[in-house]
Amino acid sequence: GAQSQALPLPPTDQMGGRGMAGMGGHGMMPGMGMQPQIVLLREGTDTSQGKPQLISNINACQAVVDVVRTTLGPRGMDKLIHDENGTVTISNDGATLMKKLQVVHPAANTLVQISMSQDAEVGDGTTSVVLLAGEFLREAKPYIEEGVHPQVIIKAYRQAVALATAKIDSLAVNLEQSGGEVRAMLEKSAATSLSSKLVSGHKQFFAKMVVDAVLSLDQAQGLDMLGTKKVVGGSLQDSMLVEGVAFKKTFSYAGFEQMTKHFKAPKIVLLNVELELKAERDNAEVRVSDVTAYQAVVDAEWDIIYDKLAKIVASGANIVLSKLAIGDLATQYFADRGLFCAGRVEDGDLKRVAKATGAAVQTSCNDLSPGVLGACGEFEERQVGGERFNFFSGCDKASTCTFILRGGAEQFIAEAERSLHDAIMNTRRLLRHPSVIAGGGAIEMELSAYLRDESRKIYGKLQLLIGAYAKALEVIPRQVASNSGMDPTDVLNKLRMKHARGGKWFGVDVIENGVCDTFEAFVWEATVMKRNALLAATEAACLILSVDETVRNPASEKPDAGGMPGGKGMMGKGRGGGRFGRGRGRGRSGHRRAPCPSCPCRPACRRRRASQKPGCAPSRRRRG
């Protein structure tokens, strides 16, 4: 008998566009119409929406939080980050770690942004704000899975943060009303900020330096008046604070050692002028007819630079600083006349010297009047470790200071600089808003207990959600205890008991491995830091909860090149490129065709002829 065999239909693109549409509808069920396909987004666009997308965003944020979780507290661990440039960074600063991680997930990148904003606004609490945001999302996750609408959770969180910030304001202790010395209060707050850093073993030493630096600056001045120089070698105890401007000795020419290195009440001139004989620029050409004309050109160059040097000396300046180079001729000229000069001074150092001494940077050596000169109490060049530094002290025009940090390794000094930056920012903010609260997780436990009590007065779902917010606040003392090697459950039970009995300032004691009154132990934090951390973490959590769809646009596709397989139709160059057609023309695109499979022709030429069969190309004839 005859056997039947089902042949698969070729796909649409192999049938020349016929497929189902070319069958006239015979392959469809009767009464079934062809529905047109609606194309809304570009092909390849990735769209994810609904509850799974929200859960995915929360999980991505949890992965970021887990990276910085162990860095919290005085016993927090450090992270070593090795980037693609070979740079090694050792730090436990939250903002530094988040920036170095290079997070690419769009939702998790929100945590990086709030960490950076906390660092810019307050300077401290960058790890806490990331942990709080991650814990708020963790507590909201089961309610999302059970079908609670995200807007209900957002409403509850915003109501909870309003209650929490109002409670913080009522608990804050104003330093001006406490009757103590403001300087002592600032030192204790700075020591608390430094206790979780790599320099925690020398926190009392650096706390005094930080407070001295902050008090020497005016509140209206920015941190650009506070310089930091790093010198490898020695120990941290060899670090110093210079009340003035200090920078490393610049590149010098012969004659530098003959200069005077110490002045009392000197006059300072700042230049943006090159005091050096240089070859003509831009291939300049001077045509001369005899030797005397050439000598006149050379003499003119020397006269110009000697005129500049004479005007600088006549201005009465003792110290000459220039952003551009000062050559060997000018160096020896100034040394013979008892002046000090330094060329190629960094732009930041030159600006700080200008602000501190009252000098104005000049772009010309003409009209160097006494009004453009600066002054300081004393100038001295002395040795610091293996480097020589120039010190400008006694600057009356503006308050400025410079940290000179010492240490055994560059990574260690860099981390010390970041630690001092956090302490300086925290102290400056505390000086502007002089109110503190207890640290060590005490304020979080008090807020958690307060929100639990307040949630019982609220009817409906908000009661559970505000309770979840209160539970999330306990992540700070729990993580501090865990990083210190204690049992978090035992510590939290003790803290809950203390706060239920009215001990509002009880927090984690990392020294004795227990709980203690952290306010009495001088573990203080600025109120503005905790307020900003709670507000930023809550806003970040609400932002992530409000996103229910992510649309990822594809990368721009390359345009189709001439219809050749693999996009090789545009490769014609010179004598003819590509696999087919090695003609002597210029390789015009779009004319190369593969030989017909039924034709014995050799490789195709550039154009088809009408006399040939369709799809067939003539062979190429050799000359000669």
C-alpha cells in the first residue's frame, strides 16, 4: 500500500515570504481570522513587570547590602577591592565601597546614590543608611509576596519615618544647653566617628587634630581650605596638623640649594608666568640675512626674561611661586638676590596660598604693585620623612590648615585620609547643629520600642507594616553585636528589656561585650546624621517598592550591510574586497553576487549582464 509522509513546511523566510500568508488562508481553521501583530517596543527589548520584578529588585538590593554588612561598627571588617587598573583599595567606608563596586543593576544602584548623598551631606553614616534601606525592603518582601499593594507599604513607611524623626528631635541633647565645654563635646563626637575606622587605635590623637582643624576654619569656608598631604614612612603618631599652607617641594633647577629657606614676615608674589628660555613654539621660523641679525634675536630673548626678573625683584617680594616652570636662569638669579622661588606649583596649593596670604595670581610681570602681594607670618622649608615641604604659617587673611599624614603603606594612609574626612564633615555639621544622641544602636532600639507602641494605636494593615518598620530598625544593634563577635539574639533581648524599663540610652558595648549606657560612655552621634540616614533610607526603599516594571532597551544594532551573510557586503576595498570578485575596480558595494549553483561560472564579477541567466555572473578574464 501507499505510505503517506508528512513533510514539514519551510519557514516563512525560506519560502520567499509566502508561508501561511501565501497559502490564502487554506491552512487555518474556518472562522478563524489572522490577528495582526502589534509591535510596541523594538525587537530584543527586555521587559519585566509585576510582582516577580519587584521581588527581583529587592533581592538585588539585598546582595549589595550583604557586601557592606560586615563593615559596620567599631569591630567591622575591611574590604579589599582590586579594580581593573590594578589599584588596590582597603576600606570599610560605606560610600567608598559602594562607589568602587560599580553596581550596574538599576534598582540596586539606588543604594549607591543614597550612600553618596549621605557622604556629601553629613560625611558619616554611609554604611548605616545602606543597611537600613536594605532591611526596610527585607521586611516588606513577605507582605509583597502575600499580595499587599506596594502603595500601602509606602504609606506606612512614610508615616513611620515621620513618627521616628519627631521622636529623634525630642530625644536629642543640645550641647549648648548641656553646660559642658563645646570643644570637649566635639572631641567625643569625633572620636565616636573615628572608632569604626582603620585608625580607631589612635582616635584620641586624631580627634584633637580634627577639632583643631574644624575650629580654625570659618563656617562659611569650604573644605578646599583644608589640605591633606601624604608622606609614606613613619607611624600614624608622626602625623601633624599645620596651621597654614604646606606643600611638597617642587621640581628645582641648579642654584636652588643656594636660596634662603627661612623668612620672617615675607612678601609673596604668585605668578602664572613661565620664567624660562624655551625653543620657539609651533615650528616658528626667523629668517636672518647676517650673523648680527641673529645675535640681535638672541639678545632680545635674554632681554625679555631679564626684564621680567628685574621687575619681580623690584616689587619687593621675598617668595616667588609660579604655576608654570621657573628655569635654571631665573632660579640662579633669585638665589643671588636672596629670594626663594618654586615653579610648577599645583593649582590647588596655589589657590590655598592665594586665599591664605591675600595674594593675587598674576599673568604678567608688569605692574607688580604692593596690592597684589601676599604676606604670612613665617615661611620655612624643612624635611618631613623622605620629602621636603614648604610651610607657610601665620596667615591672617584666611583661616586654613593642612594635614600631613604619615604611615607605612599608601593604602593605609589613603584610608586614614578618608577616615579624617568623615570625622571632619561630622564635626562641621555638629558645630552648625549642636545636638547629639547616643550611638551604639541605642537610638534605633528606642525608636523601635516607640514605633511598636504607636503601631498598636493604629487600625488596619498599617499596624503590621509600622511594626515591620520598627523591627527593621533593630538591624543596626544586631549587626554591631554580630560584627563584634557577640550573640545578637542575647544582646537584643537585653536591650529590649532595658528600653522597656525606660533606659533610653542603652546600646551595644563592644568593649565589655554586653550592653551599657552609651551616652554616659560618650558614644555620641550627631542628630542630623541619624535624621538624614532614616529619611534617605526610607525614601530609597519607597522608590524601589514603587517600581513594578523594568524596560531594558537593546544595544544599537549594526545596520544591514548589503545583504551578504555575516554583513560582509561592504568590505570592498581597492582592487576588490570580500570573498567573491577579485576585480581591479574600487570594490563598489552592493554589486557582488555569489555564482549560481547550476552554472559552471568562476567567481562573480561586479555586475550581472542581461545576457546571462538570472543569478549567474560571468567569469573574469585575465589580461594577456
